Amino acid sequence: MIKLFFCTQGSILDVALDLRKDANTYGKYVSTEVSAENTKALFIPKGFAHGFITLSDDATTFYFVSGEYNQQADDGIRFDSFGFDWGI
């Protein structure tokens, strides 16, 4: 599912992990701070896992997604399984 993501209150550290097995960037990730102050919006392509951690006491985020929620397709990735340092 494609996502467009932004933060209207507070601040988060956002991470996108490439899960496309045929891509030369498979298993690689990118991260950036997304906040109400910096007004960044992120486009998360199909085939990427997406997660974040709040950097402020509170944060409000919004997603626009390309499809409806499908519980059978919902899965998770352990936060420490791909080498990213979450600082926790």
C-alpha cells in the first residue's frame, strides 16, 4: 500500500524499510525527523515497511493511503531486526 504521511503536532522519527526482494535496496532503510515545525511529508512506496517513534511528549500524524485496510495482509517487523538504532 502506498502512503503519504505527515505530522501536524509534535515530532517523530520516521523510518521506511525496503522489503522489495527484487530491488537492489532490499533491506536498506531511510529515516528522517517529521514534525509540525519542519512541515515534511513523506511518500512511502508500495513494498516498504514503515514505522516511527515519537520525539515529543505528544504527536499527531496523518496518513493518506492507496487502499482499504486488509487485516490478512497486516503484519509486523521486529523493531530491532534490521539494524536501525531507535535510541531506546
